[in-house]
Amino acid sequence: MKFVSFTAMSNRGLDKKVNQFLSENNHIEIIEIKFAASFGNIYAAIIYK
């Protein structure tokens, strides 16, 4: 399994980063996606094969 994380200051920015990763790597199998938010930042973590 592999892990990649993304950080952005808005939902729109995070959506762009995650969607770009997924479109460039359409051959991977997503195991889990987790989201978190803290002081002005939004995080996404993707675990995949």
C-alpha cells in the first residue's frame, strides 16, 4: 500500500489537487480516503494500491 497527502486552504483547492491525482493515476485501487481540517487548512490522505 502507498500513501499520499494533500493540503489546501479551501475545499475547491483540495478538490482540484485530489481530482488531478486521481485522473493522473486512474489505474490505482483506492483503499481509503480521510479528510481533516484545522486552523485555515484542509487535509486529505489517500491510501491506495
